[in-house]
Amino acid sequence: MAFYMFVANCCFSAIGAFFLAAPASTSEYRFFLLLGLIVGLYQLIALWQCAHNSPSPFLARLVRTAVAGSFILVPLFIYLLITNPTVLSN
């Protein structure tokens, strides 16, 4: 499962490099953001479901805690970036 997530991240990064290499329009940024949300959501759900396969119960709880934190923090950061787009500029 980890290999498939790695391949999905590599493909997503390649798409991002292709789309965002040249100055992009707002609609392209929104499309890339939506695609990233879909890929990230798929990966978080897959991690949550596969956490019980861990040999250690501690690691399973750690993975599920990290996934739960991501479900909270990712929408928060997206909201902050949408409401204040200059947060990432120098």
C-alpha cells in the first residue's frame, strides 16, 4: 500500500510541475488544489484503514492519531490560504 501512495505522490508532483511551471491562471490553481485534496483524502482514508495491519498496537494508534490530526489541520490551512493568500509570499 505504501508503494501505491508513493507512486500517487510522484504522479501528483509531476502533474503539478507540468501545470505550475508556467504562470498559471486561478482556475488552474483551483483545479490543482482540488486534485490534491482528492489524492490526499484517498491517502488519509487508506492509512486509517490499513493502520490495524501494523505489528505494533502503539504504531497503529500513532498512525490513526496522525491521520485524525491531518483531517483537522489540512482544512484549517486551506482556509487560511484562501482567506489570506499572501501568507506564502515573501
